[in-house]
Amino acid sequence: MPATYNDLYLDARRALKAAGVEQAQLEARELLCRASGKTREDLLRDLPLYAPDGVTARFQGLMARRMAGEPVAYLIGEWEFYGLTLDVCRDVLIPRPDTETLVERGILFLRDLPEGARVLDLCAGSGCVGLAIADNCPGAHVILAEWSDDALRICRQNILRCALSQQASAAQVDALEPPPRLLRDFDLILCNPPYIPTLEVAHLDPSVRDYEPRLALDGGEDGLKFYRAVAKKWKCALAPGGKLIFEVGYNQAPAVKRILGQNGYQDIRTTMDPGMHWRVVEGSAERRAASELGA
């Protein structure tokens, strides 16, 4: 007997909830929207209707993959972050609420700067951080810097999807190497680098370990490889008084503070995320001395 859209939705919600999925209601809805090609509003309207066999088959296929552990964001091909809907795939990390704290610190800093501030999103992944900055700070010019060809393609797709091509561009950059000459004089560098210690990657939740790109997870032996490289090699890319803001792992803030201090950053501070973890560490480059300004 054919099933209605509501039957499919309720059965999926029960299955996901039984499997321990926290957002079972949201995920069931998003997967059914993907299978049917409907918007959320259309799906709500059509819940009493019978679903065509093709929709039922697609939905069951998506549900089987989800129950096997594949993240819902990859199954539907998009995810929301800081008010933006972004393309995602297995070439980039799924944007997470924890990272909104990094964005918020960047926005607060930029609000005190004149129009035309230059911003670099280093290790950009999907571009979620830089694009959220561009969307909330219309006077800023943002570069999404990413080493992976595949991730860079997603960055460019998201610039177009978010209609931010007047403010944002993408560039292929290796964060572990010194910046190219053209990437200098930034007022703000934001960086959410790979920060999982190599040996811990194998022990991550299977939905992360088996599906998200290892290149975006593995931060070297102690998880601090990128922090050391960026703090040392990219300081020259900051304008005087410019700020470097890192996202860090839940227990890495003290080590990253030391790294910034060892590299001469000033006004070093940390910020908690909503889960009460020290999630962001930031520091400023030296300002020019008065004698230099008058020279």
C-alpha cells in the first residue's frame, strides 16, 4: 500500500530517534525534502498526500545510508551556518555551531574598523567562516584561502550561492608555508585549522572518522602543527595592529596561547563557546611605534 509523506516522515523520525539521533525530527524532514525535491513549506503542505514510488525508493535509500552513519549534511548536500545555506560534500568539514564563536569574535573586531577592512579565512574548507563574516560586515573584503582543490571548488560555489562575489574571492594557499606576496596587510586572519592529534583521528565518532576529510582533521602528532606554522609564518601577513583569531580543540587553548605569546602577539585572550569550552584564542600584531608613524 502506498505511503503518504507523513507516513514516511513519522517512520523515519522513529527510526532515527531509536538509533540515538538527537535531531531526529529535523533530519527526517531534511531527508524527505531531498528525496522529494520539495521545500520545507511544500512538504508541510503535502504531508497528507501519497508519495510516488520513486520518492519512496529515494527516501529509503537515503535513510539506509543515514542509519549506516553517513552525516545528513552530506546526504542532502547542504548545511546551514550563521544564517547562510552552504553547499557541502565529503571534501569539506560540515560547519558546526562551535565555529560560530570564531565568527562572532571576528565580527566584533571588524565593527570597530573603517570600511574596506581586509579579512583572510585561512583553512577555509566550505568557506563558512569567511562568508559569514562577509554577510555580516558588508564593508569587509574577504579572501577564502584553502589548499585542497576540491574544497576550493566548494568555496567558489558558496561565494556564488550566497551572492557575495562582490566581497569575497577564493585563493589556493598552503597554510603551513609563508604567505604569497599578494596575501599581505590583512586586518584580520581567522583560522579553523585541522587540530585533531594524528593518533586520535582513528578514535573519532564514525560519522566523522569515516566520512569527513582526514586532511581537514589531522593536526599532526600533538594537534598543534597548524597553530605553530600559522602563528609564526603568517604574522607578516597582518597589518600593524591586525588580529589573528584561531578556533581550537576543547583542551588546546593554553597551548595555543603559549604559541601566540612565543611569536610576539599581544593582547592574547580566549573565549568560551556555548558549551563552556575555551573555543577561540586570539592575539594582535604589534602596532607601529609613534616614531615610525611620523617618519
